[in-house]
Amino acid sequence: MPIPIVKKNMMSKEENGAKNMMNGRPTNKSTAQQKPSKLEVGIADDQAKDFDFAKTEMKYDSTGMFHWTPARSIEDCILDRNQAAMTVLNGHVVVCLFADPDSPLIGLRNLVMPLRASNFHYHELKHVVIVGSVDYIKREWKTLQNLPKISIVNGSPLSRADLRAVNVNLCDMCIILSAKVPSNEDPTLADKEAILASLNIKAMTFDDSNSFTEQNVSSPDGLSTMGGPIVLKRQGPVYGTSVPL
């Protein structure tokens, strides 16, 4: 029986020694009160929160080269004409797509991915609005569902109402694509829809009452006030010939 007592006494001495020493330094705090130092892993306490991967939302793909978002259904990204008109689209990219439901896939992912490169900040990513047949885009949506800032307008690129709804006059770039297979009867008419769409946009006129540019508010004596309020006003092109195609 004395053997367990001796072990107990030896353990109590070791525990007391552990209470008095921590990281090789004497301390008066008990082991229960002492918290393991985060400096042991080589990072400071204020930086340890940045390494909590369980709580960090992923913003890039597995390669770290492109912005990433959880998969979304195509229905969540479809806008009708009224919703597109109510959305403040500015500095975006408009993709006018001519395609039949059974047209061959042209790989829209290859067009959008360079615009989602990780060397851009998230707020610098340009919103991509695709105007075309939803039935065709559904076939390519599996390759686009993880790319952020994509909207779809189920309409025709030849419709001026759809083009006005997506603010084509305020876009940074308008891209016209065709996935239709040219007929064998007259191959010279293969690009007729893309040409007509570009001519249609260049013939349009726009009301600039809703455009915005940046202006400083002047004082009553006509002098500009330093540090005063700034009014953002973007001046969009009035004629379609100024739309970048």
C-alpha cells in the first residue's frame, strides 16, 4: 500500500512543478488558468484569426487563379426586361448571343474566366450580362455556375427594348457572338445576324438623363469648395456609334 502513496506524492510534486513553470519561466498561475500560447505555431495573436480556415469563406477556386462562388441555379441569375431595367448596370460587359437550343457549344466559360482572374479585386470585376436564349445557355451553365457576377436576360440581341434594359450605352464592352451553324445554301450569310445586331446598336439613340458623371458642388459665389460633397454623374454616349463593340 505505501507504493501508491509514494507515486501520488511524486505526481503531486510534478504537478506543483508544472504549475510553477510554463515555457521555461516561473509563474504563479495554476495550469487550469494558463492558456496555451499561440506563438508556438509561429504567428502572433492578432494574426491567428486570419488562419481560421473553417470560418473563412472561399473566394477563389482550388488553383487560386480565379474568383469563385458557390454553384447557383440558372433561375437565380435570370432577369426579365423589367428587372434588368431596375438594376443599375454600369461599366459592365454585354454579351449578345445568337444561338438555337440545339446549336453547338462555343465555350462561354473561356470568355468569362479571364474577366474573373484573381489579380482583380472583387469590386473590380465587371458584371457580365448575357442577352440570348436561355435554353441554349442552360447547356453551358454547368461551366458558368461557379463564376460570380453573371446575369442572363432571356431576349433577343436584335430587340432594342432588351438592349436598353441592359443599358448597352453604359457598358464598357459589347460582344456579339453567334453559335448558329451557317446553312449550306448561302455561306455568305453566316454572319448576317451579328452584322445586323452591330448596325442596330450603332443606329440607336439614348437619353442621357439617367447617366452619371463626377462633379464638385460649387459655392454660391461660383467657386469650387474643397472637401465639399461630390455628385457622381456618368455621361453615357447619346448615339450608338459610341458604344464599344
